[in-house]
Amino acid sequence: MTPTKHNWTTDELLAIYNTPLLELLYQASTVHRANHTAYEVQVSSLLSIKTGGCPEDCSYCPQAARYNTHIDVHKLMTHDAVMQAADNAKAGGSSRMCLGAAWREVRDNSDFERVLDMVKGINEKGMEVCCTLGMLTDKQANKLANAGLYAYNHNIDTSEENYNNIISTRNYEDRLKTINNVRKAGITVCSGGIIGMGETALDRVNMLKTLANLPVHPESVPINALVPVEGTPMANQPQVPSWDMIRMVATARIVLPQTSVRLSAGRMQLNMEAQAMCFLAGANSIFAGDKLLTTPNPEYDTDRQMFVTLGITPKAAFADKAKKFNHPIETV
Ligand code: SAM
Ligand code: DTB
Ligand code: SF4
């Protein structure tokens, strides 16, 4: 295992990010093999349990109420419909179910109680459960932990310097506070960001610097390529070059050696060869299923075929559980 380092400098990260591509790929692959089972990829399914109508102004997001997008807005899904979706996801080979809600933050109301029941129900099916519900207090994080939540997704999205250009209705500090609440509750942390929003390479590496310099590295770091959605301020952003995704994944792998690096939104724009290079660069988890939250994602069968072609096997649920309880911070 590569020991984790928590005092990365911007210059160190930039040097890694700008390493000649094949050398970068080789270095990242070497770190990957020293810390993970090669060719094993964790598969999660995403389900939008509450869609649209969000009061925030995240300029990439089709679910912000203020943008005129064409999504299918709906209130919180029923318990039964969510259980059915979890069964389907498990049958399709997913070990983790991730429930997303278009909330700014969790409120202490009956909807939250219903989400806690969903977490319990999915946990009982032997699947890892992840939620992404917006900001959380420490008490709410504890309730989710007691319901059996395995992971909480809360992205920092970009660098601290670029944050206000993307979102104005909350700040970076708010996001870091929730991540800390999740960590204190003993839930694993999933936090990453998006590339392709007009940020510089410096912003990209500074985002990774924030994650890599946390006292405990997130167990999972999603790297999303922007999915430009009509009606959002980011609608006309050019497509992210595959090479940028590969560089970003490789840099994340080197500075977060023990973390699961998730090749997240944007796979519709990456052909199998580009995805293969991302896996070689250390990506070892994906979202499966034909929909992310509101936008398209490759079909189960397409991914199954890709796994066969590339010789990838899906990772079993709870394979990292023993590791999870080794974090010194969680025993405090
Ligand atoms: N409302 C909660 C929040 O903001 O944390 C949870 C849901 S939110 C949609 C989850 C994440 O999806 C965002 O943090 C962002 O990183 C990602 N996301 C949203 N829209 C996206 C897009 N168009 N392209 C890529 N990633 C996107
Ligand atoms: C993450 O980093 N990416 C996922 C998950 N965490 C919740 C969400 C991607 C959403 C892409 C846009 C959409 O489908 O609405
Ligand atoms: Fe709301 Fe989350 Fe979308 Fe921001 S990213 S608008 S908080 S759903």
C-alpha cells in the first residue's frame, strides 16, 4: 500500500497533471496496482428519488428551479418504487445504490424520515447504500449512519478560487463542513467534481489538492465530465477532450492512492478505448444504468460487454468494510 500524503502543493500537482501522457499513465497504473486489485471495478446505480425544483444556482445543474430545462420534475418517490429500483440494480450487477435528491440541504421533516427508511430497506438487501441529499448537520449525518448508510456523496465540484463563478447560493466552506459531518458520523465520504466548466488546469489540480489534503482521504472521488444541458448557463460548453479525463483520473489516482476513483458523468462521450485508458489510469468505479440522475448513461448491456472486452470484473458489496473501520479519526 502507498502511504497517503496530506500536504500536497499546487506545484506538485501541476507537475503530475502535466506529465507527458504515456509516462503519467504508467505512473498512475503503477500506483493503482500497488493499492487495488487490478481489473476490478465497483459498480453503483444512481436513482433520482426527488427530481428538480432545487433552489440552488449551480450553473451546471439541470435540476436548479431557476433554469428552464426539460426534466421530469417529481417529488419524493415512494418506498416501494425505490425498493423495486434497488432490486433491478442488484440484478443488473450493482453492489451500491446511490439515492440523489435535488435538495439544497436536508430538513428534519417526514421526507427525511422516509429517506432513512429507504436506506434501511436497501441495506437489508445486502447492497451498500449511498445518498446525495445536499448539506447535512452532524445530527442528520448520525441519523443516516444509524440507518445503515455506507457512503455520502457531496462534491466540492471545482477549486475554491473558481467556486463563486459556478455557484453563488452557498460557499466552499459549507461543502467542507458537511463532508466533515459525514466523516465524524463514521460514514464513508464520496467527494469529487466536474471538469469542462471553463476552469483552468490550475483549478482542476487545486480541486484535487483540497481532497488530497483532507485529514482522511475520501473513500471515493467521482470525476465527472460536464454533461451540458440546454437551459443551464453551461449549455454551450465544448465537450471535454478524453485526454483531459485521462489526465484527471491519473492525477487523482496518484495523489489519492487508496481511494476509489469513479469515472462518473460523461461516459456517453467516451468511447471504449478512452474508458479503457481511464481504467488503466486508475479509475475503478462507475455508475451503471441507462440514466444518471436526469441525463443518459450507457446501458447495462453496453457496460457488461465493455467489462468482457476489457477483462474487468465487478467488485462485491462491502469488500472494503474492514478497511473502513481502520480510519483512526472514526475511532475518536
Ligand atoms: N443536491 C445535492 C448536491 O448538490 O449535493 C445532490 C445532487 S447533485 C445533482 C450531485 C452532483 O451531480 C453535483 O454535485 C455535481 O457534481 C453533479 N452534476 C450535476 N449536474 C451535472 C452535469 N450536468 N454534469 C456533470 N455533473 C453534474
Ligand atoms: C457524482 O459525482 N455524479 C453523479 C453522482 N455524483 C450523484 C451525478 C451526475 C449527474 C449528472 C447530471 C444528471 O444526470 O442530472
Ligand atoms: Fe440543487 Fe444539487 Fe443541482 Fe445544485 S447540484 S442545483 S444543489 S440538485
